[in-house]
Amino acid sequence: MPEGDAIHRTAERLRVLEGDVVRADSPHPRAALLGIAQRIDGRRLEHVEAVGKNLLLTFEDGTVVRSHLRMHGRWRVEPAGRPILGKPWLVLRGSEWQAVQRHGPVLELGRGRTDRLGPDIMARPPDLNGMVTRFRAADQTRALGEALLDQTLVAGIGNMWKAEALFTAGLKPWVGLRDVDDDRLRLVLLAAARLMQPPRRRGGHLVYRRVGRPCGRCGTTIRSYPQGDDARMAYWCPTCQEGTEPRGA
Ligand SMILES: [Zn+2]
């Protein structure tokens, strides 16, 4: 899953096309049905931005193409004129560069920025107060670890940084929102923001995908258990992180 930081790197590469009038084309039949290429063909690409896990491409008439890459979506930027192989979802040809989007799957047309997304964890500085406000407006019986992946509360945190940020802040993924005060919540979000911003910490993960191995801080065996509706695997150290263990684990 491309996380917020990977999306920001993709946005950075796509910015070589900013200011270009693009020729747009959707060779993939399912993408062609969306009619997106027709809407933007021949228009100037004004602005590329990453918001959470979404790439937003804004064109001169205010049309916004939103691209959410899910598990397998990829954007590739290459010199203009390279032959296009296969059936990409969207091809944007500029004067010197072309961008090719493969494996969709989520492309949408809209106008203006979507405000359903929470504040971006990669913003400098991150809007921690805005995030806390959204967390407090959410159902307080939800588990903190699950809420951190809810893109409407905070945009850009994926499963790996969720695990690492919770370890850093010393809270288990299973702690209920109602048991975390605003200061602790801010601490978790700040940990995520710091871990995700370059320069990155060197060395391996703290808990992510380390199940059954000793915690680097205390030696306790790292645990894992699926969390949330889509059962993403959560990882934690039973000793270094406060809070309840999951029911049934
Ligand atoms: Zn530990």
C-alpha cells in the first residue's frame, strides 16, 4: 500500500508536468468509460499535490483528477515519446515528459479539493489541533489504532507508520479513543509526523512485521493481531505500550 510519504514522492515526480498543456488518453477500457481523459485532454496541468493517500491533479479550468493508488496503482514519469505498452489507465503527455498511470484503480473527477479528508500528516507543520478536533468528533469507543488509519480523521498514515508511531508514543493499538486524552493523542500524531518526515530514522522497524521477535527496547516478544473492519495486522510490544490487549488474541 503506498503510504502518504510514497504518494508525496510520486507527486514530486509528476510536478515536471506542471504548467504543460497535456494530451490525455485512457487506453484501459474501464478507465476510458470514466471519460476522464476527454475532460482534461488539451488542458494545462496547473498543480499536482499529495493529500493523504490521494494524488490531486488540478487543471486550468478547475477540474481535479483524484488518483488513489490502493495496493497496486503506480504512476511512472518518463521522457515524452516513449512507446506506451499495455493498457494504462491514464497517459498524460507533456512537451518533454509523459506520465503513465497503471493498475488504476481509483480515478475520479471533481472540482476543488476534497474536504472529506483529514489534515495531511505530511504537512509542515502538521495541523495537530485540526486532527485532534476530528478524533474527538469521532466515535470515542473506537480503538486508537483503527482511528489512525481513518483518512477522514488524519490523512496519510498507513499500517506501517501506525504501528511505529504507537510504539514510539507508548500506546497499544487497542486503547479506546475515550481513554486517550488530547495530549497523548497529539503525541501519537506528532510521532507519526516525525517518523514519516525525512530524514528517516535508520535501522529496521521497531514493531512492524516483527511478530515473535524481541522488542529492541525491553526484550518482550512482539505481538500481532488483525485490527479494524479490513483486518489490517497491528503490531505492538506488550511491555513498552500501555493499554489493553485485544479480545480473543
Ligand atoms: Zn518493549
